[in-house]
Amino acid sequence: MKNIRGLEQWEKDKNVPDSKRFVDIKIYLKYPDEEKFRHFEPKERVKKIDEYFRESLKQLIALHLFKNHEKIGTKKRPRGVKTTVKYNLLKSLGKLDYIEIFIDAIADAVKMEDSSQNTSRYYAIKMTVVIEIEGLLSKKQSIEERIVVIRALSFQEAYDKLEKNKDNYTTTYLNPNGHFVRWRIESFDDCYSTDALTIKDFDNPDGVEVYSKLKSRKSKQQIAWDGKP
């Protein structure tokens, strides 16, 4: 039942049979393969995808695996349902390849602590480093945008670790004119959670994304993309 999320987080009361146990779930309809709609014009694609979701919902309801339900999404494009089912019906639902199921609650069961919350990973922190020269005050100042990767349990811990040790990153040296120069961390500007949980993950032949930020710019396109691969 790979399409059922969160089931492993619940410890059931062994004195209660599954046939008498109920489960509160959300059932989401999977998004269709976009390639099937490539040959349509954009407006027609939207209509076809809307039709897909409506038909998928009808197909799901027609199985009569649940009685009452609350629709997720809109009438035009339903995305799934919120409902309650008997526990022993999860197996039947789990065989449907066009849905994903998320467990909200299980009767006569206790939700265990999510161990993933205690799993450390690598965070990339973007910082601004200013370059200061002894006795020099100018209108323009050289800065460096630096990204440091650090292992932590959370965004806050990643920030705290670097804040605690930021003096260790300060480098001071003499320039050819005999002035001291230092590189000082001025601010921590952003933090990005990577998918790397261990140092071995950085050996991924496809690479590891350590930082990403969306921006806009003046377009360099001369011709609009035709949508073809």
C-alpha cells in the first residue's frame, strides 16, 4: 500500500479487531501525466485536466468504499475527498493507482512520535561578508555573498550554530600597503534545506542542490517558447 501516507505512524490497540476500527482519511486524486495533454492548446488542456479530475472522482465514489464524504477542491476541479472508512477497506483503496491517501486519525490507536523530526540534515546558509580595510572609509564597500553548508536538526539550529561561531570565520591579514584587512560576517540572509541527510549524499552523480532562490529579470527571449521539449 505505497500510496497510503502516515499509516506506519500509528500503533493500534490489539484488543480491537480491524473490522471494527474506523479511519479518518483524506484521499487525493493524482495529477495526470502532463504529456497526454501536450498536443492540446493551453485553454483546452485546462478543460481536459478538469474533466480528468471530475471523472476520477466519479470513478472513486462509484466503488462505494465509503458513504459520506466532504469534497476537496472545487466543483470544476475536485482534488479528492475527506471521509471515514473501515480500517479493513484501506487495502482495497491502496490498490488504486490514481489516488493518494493520507491518514488523519485511527480509532483505538495512538499516533507515535514522528522520528523524522529528529533527523538532522545539511542546511545551506547564505550570508553577507564585508571586507574592511584598516583606516579606510569609502563610499563603496566590497562584499562577498557566501554560502556555507552545515548539519543541523532545523533551520533555527543551523542559524544558531553559525551565529555562535561566526567569529571563527573572520579572517585578518596584512595587505601589501601594510594595512590590516578583515573579512567579517555582517548578516545571515537566507537558509535552504537540502536533501542531503549524510555526507555520502553529496556523492550523488546527479549532484546535490544546496541553494535556490527565484528571481525575475528582463527577458532575453526573442521568440516565445513553443512548449515542445
